[in-house]
Amino acid sequence: MKAREERLLLPGAAGNLEVVVATPVQPRGLALIAHPHPLYGGTLDNKVVQTLARTFIAQHHVAVRMNFRGVGASDGVYDEGRGETEDWLTVAQAMRERHPGLPVSLAGFSFGAFVQVCVSTRLEHSRLVLVGPAVNRFSVSEVPAGTLVIHGEEDDVVPLAAVLDWARPQSLPIVVVPGTGHFFHGKLVELARIVNHGCAC
């Protein structure tokens, strides 16, 4: 599906925030998609993040990607998730003013998944999609029932066992993609299929 893409600089608490917005014809939802750790090469152009964006666009969602503080044209410095959460709330408000009434989906990869869990406690949303959530590196709180969690079987950055230990007390199912690691190399099509099935609307 075609979408009109624009790159914006929005004012945030630490300066400008670089945001890429892809808007399909007649959008039905708004998807906010967070990238992995900014100190380890994470950007809004990460392949997993781009895959998530394309998948949501195919579901008629406006796909919003933001560079965290200190990445690309975004001002500021890494703030361990605190400032990053505030920045996403700022972007969410701006996008909801542009597209009033659309249901909001939150999606994140690795560190971005941690940030979106933080955002989810303060922003009304219809779904939460977590890919490779960094539960062994950050204190990721419990998530609502129905949250879609996808993890690579051979992830050596966030071991699958750590995610299962986090999910077990919540009785939260995990979708495990066999034969792939943290970055889903060679499995992006499968990742998109899973998200598409879980987010059909």
C-alpha cells in the first residue's frame, strides 16, 4: 500500500525530535513505532522498525517513527528511557491532533519495546506490540492481556529464557520465531506475517 511519507522536526523537552510519518489514504489507526537502543546503533531506519511500519501501513495505519534523543536530527542525549518516554508522549499528542479520533497502537523493538511499555501506562491505546523486549536490561513492567510479544528463539542479546521468566507470572503468551536472533535476520517476512495476523483490523 502506498503512503505519503514526510520527515518532521517537532519540538520536545530536550530540543527538536526527528519524526518520519507515513500516511496512507483513509487511515484507520495511528501506530507509534520505537527503535532499539540509541547508544548501540538504533535508529528509526532499523530494519525491524521499518518492517513494523510497513505492516501497520498495510493495515491502513499512519506509521510514526521517531529518532530518540541524540540520534539523527533529534537533539538531546540518551536518558535511560525517562526522557524518551516523555518525547513519545509529546509526539503522540502532536499526531493525535493531526489525526483526531484514530485508535493508537504502540510498537517497539528491544529498548524501544521497554519505552513503549512505559508510554502505554500513560497513553490510551488499543494495542501493544513488543518485539525482542529488553527485559533483561531494563525493568519492564507488566503489560495488558492481549499484548503481542514476539521473540527470536536464538536471541543472544535478550535470551528467550529471560522473556519467558518475565511473561510467566503474567500468563502472557510469547510468539517465538525459530532459528533467528535478536535482529530477525532472514525472518522479517515472518515477523511481518505475525504482526499482520495479530493486528488485523
